[in-house]
Amino acid sequence: VLVASALGLLVSTLGSIGTAQVVTNPRVEEMTSARPADRQIIMGVARIMRDQHLSKHKLDDEISTRAFDSYLKTFDPLKMYFLQSDIDGFASNREKIDDFAAKGDMNFAIQVFETFVKRMDERVMMAQEEIDREHDFTIDEQLPIDRDVVTYPKDDVEARDRMRRQIKYSLLVEREKMRMMKEKNTDEKTRQ
């Protein structure tokens, strides 16, 4: 029944798209609003979840909270991109995702995505700067990676420091790989 309903929704959606004029979808990074069929798709998925999901758990604030956390984790699992202020700004929608789905409203999803793209561009620039910088490998530093312990950076200064540590760690790993390869090549030459 679930598959039949999902297929029915897909067919009806595709059918309605087929009768409309041909629309060229924007590139994902250029999306600033929902595409014409997105609203119907979101509402259809919400309806199927509500009526036919195996758990029979209705779409409510609990499910919204789980979806909110999962959505942010999908974008930023190591908490390197978003700032804490971004998360604080998104938090007012934590229990509204079920409502957005019922209305077919994806503005919140687009807002999160646009913020992520902006932050990713900033972090890429930071990473490029840090790669070119001299690093002192004699300083003992830590790079926390446990997602449950790590917090989002509070500002760009903290984000830059985290990026610096990540780059330094990656460079250190590469340096060690090169040392080990050189050592292996030297050992092979002395055996010959």
C-alpha cells in the first residue's frame, strides 16, 4: 500500500509537471525558493508519513526536533561550518518542521542550505589561507572530533582556529605518510 501510494503520488506529480510548461530547474546552489513541484512533493511525503508509516507515529514536534537535528547533522557533522549564532537563529524552527511539511513550505530548508553554502565558502577561503601558512609542528595541540563534545564555533575567530588545527593535522598526517614512504624506499634499496 505504501509503495502504491508513493508511486501514485509520483505519477500524479509527474503528470502535473508534464502538462505544465517546461521549466528549467535552477542549479542547487542558485535555489532561493522552491521549484513548482516541490510543494506538492513535500505535502505528499508528509501525507504518506502521516497515514502509512510503519511506526504510526504522527508528524509532531518530537518528529520535527529529530528531523531538525538530523538535517543540521547532515550538513555539518563535525560542526566546522555553521556558527553557533546560525544554529541559534534556526532553533526557532526546531518544532515547526512538521508544520512546514504539511504546508509544503521549504523556505526553512532553503535558508539552512543558503547559510551552509555561505559558511562553506568562508571555510574554504580559510582553509586555503591556512594551507599556505607556516605551521609549527612542535606545539602540542588537540583537535576534538567527538560530535557530542564539540560545539559550533561561536565566531569566525574560533572557526578559523578550528580550521587551522584541522589543516595542521591533515598536513601532519601527510608529512608522516611521506616519511614512511621514504623510509620504506630506503629499506628496499639497502636490501638490494
